[in-house]
Amino acid sequence: MFQRAVFRASRQAARAPLRQHAALPSIRQQLSGTRAAPTSIRWYSEQPAAAKEGDAAATEAKPAEPAEADQLKAQLEKKDKEIIDLKDKYLRSVADFRNLQDRTKREVQAAKDFALQRFARDLVESVDNLDRALTTVPAEKLNADNNDLVLLHDGLKMTDNILMQTLKKHGLERFDPAVEGEKFDPNVHEAVFQTPQPDKEDGTVFHTQQKGFKLNGRVLRAAKVGVVKNA
């Protein structure tokens, strides 16, 4: 009995590898079938569609780019014009301000220079009286016999010189056109009379009836003169 049992067990063990080898092809076929099945399935990628959509969007965006560039160019030109306009206004404002400064400076200086004009106009009358006092004394009487008169004349002359030096410091000057034989100038001289003088040219000032005055180069009072007229 024991031997039969061992014999049966050995026969079953010998048959088992054959069954396993027979089952292997079926399993391989199933595996191959399951693997081969996906080859019949088709997979579609969405990238070409996305690419097509991107191309379409690019084609639609391309016409918009030149329009945007033109708009930016127009805005830039507008800003450039505004800058030029503002720069021109700025330069004009600066020029106007500088002109105003110069004009104000000249007016202030003129006000300073001619602030004493009214006072000087009244003062020249006193200076004229002092000058007349000096000219009324004949030169032949200024000798040792008239010592008091000489002293008085010298004192008046010193007073006149000091007064004219003081007035000159403040811009007031006296002028006598007959001293240098100046040509008649209607802006500076006032012709009182005309007379022929054979030894002098026409239009020459040969006599000063009243001396003139200038305040800072401007005629305060014209000199009253006699003018030569031979013709």
C-alpha cells in the first residue's frame, strides 16, 4: 500500500510541470492579448489644436500691433510739441522777467539820479546870482588900491568854487559854451540873438548871456547864448 501511494505521488509530480507548461501559452496569449489591445486604441493630442488657436490669436494680434504703435507715436509727437511749447513759454517768461528787472533797475537809478531835480532847479538861481556878483566887478578895479574889494571878490570866488564842487559831487554841473566857442546845439543851447562876426563861423556861440546846467548828463537848463550869423 505504501509503495502504491509513493508511485501515485511521483506520477502526479511528473504530470504537474507538463500542465504548467501547457498553461503558460494560454497565459502568454492572454497577456499578449491584453498588451496588443492598446495598439488598436488611438490617442489624439490637443497640442495641435492649441497651436492652431495660438496662431489664430497671433494673426488677430498682428493687425492690432501697428495700430497701437501709431497711437503711441502720435502721443509721443503730442508730448514733444507740448514740451517745445512749454520751453518757448519758459524762455519768454525768463526774458520778460529780465527785461522787467533791467527796466526797474533803470527807473530806480533814474529816480535816484533826478531826485534832486526840483531842488537843483531852484538852487541854480542862487548860483546865478553869485556868478553875476563876480562878473559885475571890473577887472581893472581889482588892484592894491581896492584891497577890501579884492578880498571880497576872492571870498566870493572861493565860495563859488566850493559850491560848484559840492554840486558836481551830486551830478549838477555848470557849462559855458562861449568859452570854447561851441557850435550851436538846440538841445543844449537857447539862442537869444544872432549877429554877424566876420572872424567866426556861422552857428558858433560867441556870447553867453546865462550859463547852463546839467544834472547827471541831462540838460537841467539850457544856456542862453548869442550865435554868429554872417549871411
